[in-house]
Amino acid sequence: MTEFLRDARSGPMAGLLAAALGVAALAGPPGALAQDESGYVEESDPLVRAKLAEWQDRKLGLLLHWGPYSQWGIVESWSLCSEDVPWCERSMEDYGAYKKAYEALPSTFDPTAFDPERWARAARDAGMKYVVFTTKHHDGFSMFDTRLTDYRITAPATPFSADPRADVTREIFDAFREQGFMVGVYFSKPDWHSPDYWWPYFATPDRNPNYDIGTYPDRWRRFVEFTHGQVEELMSRYGRIDILWLDGGWVRVMSPEEVQARMARPDNSQLRIQSQDIEMPRLVESARRRQPGLIVVDRAVEGPYQNYLTPEARVPDEAIPHPWEVPMPMATSWSYKPDDVYKPARQLVHMLADVVSKGGNLLLNIGPGPDGTWHEAAYDRLAELGAWLALNGEAIYGTRAVAPFGDGKVRLTRRPDGTAYAIYLADEGETRLPASVRVPGLRPAPGATVSLVGRDAELAWETGDAGLSIRVPESARDDPPGAYAWVFRITARD
């Protein structure tokens, strides 16, 4: 760390700062796997570590939840699940009739207005750098040209199969790679359409297999091979893949003691919990043989196959000393809703600054509609986000966390060359900078320069017991560059 940040380095946050910057995890030589008390295991493969570092530099990504369920404007997959929770609500009293109607949705799914090139251009112009697409959600419908099931978008029963763009996964990945994106495969480990996960012989009381795996090992074995076969298809037939983003964290190995402990929890009393060994070591070894350096995200499963953490739809209060990402819907729903309301651009900018200041990435989700289009509000928000990043991206991309990360309306980031940034988050309706901006906990070394990104002039500054105080001249106060958040650059003199 450079001299001008010496006070932050020597404070009580110094150890966390070193981890948040990835010094041990990403810059050192590969060694044996190391697991800390949070369950995170550092990756030893140098190719994966290098790709993780690149992914951390990209900061902002796009997640797409899309499938035949978009025709009903409902939450993806979960209405098939017979759990008494709000996200499993359905529109019919008769579950059998509902499931039959739901599983018939592919017969009317015909997104003829699908335009992945427009999606990719809009995401690029918004400053997004990677994409994750739902190739298969929990309902088991494959949005790719799998050869292992007819429950897929390219099956003759799906009208869109006659379209030359029917393999939407290929079209999306090709369009986004053309714009320089890293590409991620979202894939659900559970498959509620598979007769080897939800056996039609039994009722389906919850998200788990509806039969005892120990009693029927051959049925589970077929499901494991089916899962491995589909992942193999995605890894071998769709070009370069950078991320394998596995959802359904309940599909995992559990000891008998852990099963009993989980079943004892009040919120799990209705679930049929059992160990579900999907043979992750073999699956990952095969995937990385096809895709060297592949980042694997086995979500919510502690161990060596969760290369980065994914706190869902919430920004942690503190920095996390490991690679991490916040998946967040840009609107209120992951999947398409006809009347959905999108978050204001100011909120998205502030969220991005907050996440990045704590060492994370932000993965914003859009749910395409049944015709293959996005809400116009999605394009509007992306354009506003892109305008802010076009001016202030140097404070976001390629940065790492720096203690004390943020305080009040200010968030901090740092580049490898030692340049630091203080991002001032403007209140709703605030269009004028204050005369003085305080940056608690940061004390630049003598001779450092402070400037407002978007303006050339150096600003006066001083330090005291509370940290850095920047004086903002009247000209900059009245006409600050950009909107929603303003960025101060703090640079050490050579």
C-alpha cells in the first residue's frame, strides 16, 4: 500500500483490508486449499485465481431470468413447489391442474421479438462487463439445445423451435461475447421436471427429492448422470464459458448429524431434508477440463466449489474479505412482471458504489418478457447507469476495498497504483455539493492531490482527528459533474 494511505493501513482494519484487497487470495503463489472460519476455501488453481481477479475487476454484471413462466408474469419455478411460503403461491386450488397447465407453457412460448444483440449493446453501454443467463431454472425447462430431455426450447412442441434463433442460450452468449463480456451459465441443480428428482409415483411436498435416496439409489444415480450430462453439454458446445453459477444450494452432501440439525430448525419443519450428493468434485473436474480456469459458484455450499459468495438481494453491512457478488433484481421481481417497477437510477448508482466499496461486485437482474423484449424502463435505467460510469468508472472498475470503506454519505475505493476515491452519495433532490466534504478515517500523506472527477482543478484539503476534509469551491458546488453521486480522486505525488 502506498505511503499516502499509511494511517488506514496501520489502523484496526488493516488485516481485513489486506484480505479485501485480495493480497493473499489472488496475488500470491498458489498453494494448498485454505478454509477460514466462515467456510470460504481459497482456490489453488492459478488459472481460476487469475480469472477470479479479472472478474473482480469487472464489478458490474447482468443476470437474466427467462423462461416460459414469463407468459404468466409469475415468479420463476417456485409456484410448482408445495411449501407454505409466499413465493410458492399459485393461482389455482387444484395443484394437479396447476402443474399440468404450468408444464404446458412451452407449447405457447414463442418470443419472436427476441433481440440479444440489442440487450448486449444496452448492457455494454451501461458499463456492465459480464452476463449470467438462466439456462435452466428449478422447473427443469432447458433454455438451451440439450439432447437429454424434450422439455427444452428447441423441442418441436415449442413454437419458437422453428426460429433459427431457437437456441437462445447460444444466441445470448454469442451476442454478449461480441461485446467483450465474460459469460456465465446459471444452472439449477434441482430439476422438478425430472422423474428422477420428483418421482411421479409420490406426491411432491417440497423442493427436495420426494423419495428416499438411500432406498432408491439407482433413481438418484440416473439423476446425477443426467445433471452431469447437461453441464457437459453447456461446457462443450457453447464456446468460452467463464462462470458456472449453480443454484439450489440444498442439493449438497450432508452428514446424518447435519440432516438432523437442519430438520430440527422451526423454519425447516415441513421439508424432507436429506443428503443429495451430486458428485461435485467429478462435475467440476469435467467442466474445467472443457473450460480451463472456470469460476464455479456452488451457491450457499461451503467448500472448494464456491469460488465467490453471493449474498442474495441484500448488500452486506460490512466488507467481506473474499470475492463476492450481490445478485439484485433491477425491478421488484427476478422474472418478468407486466407492471413491474424499476429501481431509480440514483438507487442503482448508490448500490453499486456501496457494494464496490466493500470489495464486491453487483449483478443486476432483468426479466425478459414472453415476446423476448425488455421493459423500456430497463433500457432507461441502463442508460442512466452508463452515463454515470462513463464519467466515474475509474472509481469502480479495477478497484478494491480500502478501510474504513465508507461512512455516512461517503464510500471509498482504491486502485492498485494507490489512487483512492471518495464517492459522495447525493441525497434525493440534492444537486449541489456541500462546501466541505468529510472523509472519516482517511489521511493522505503530505503532498497528495485531491480533485473532483470531471474537473481539472486541484482542491484544497486538510486532515484532522476525524480524517480528511475537502473544500469544494463555489463553481464546483453549483455545477458538479454528473448526477446522483460525485467522486473525489486522491492521488499521491511522485
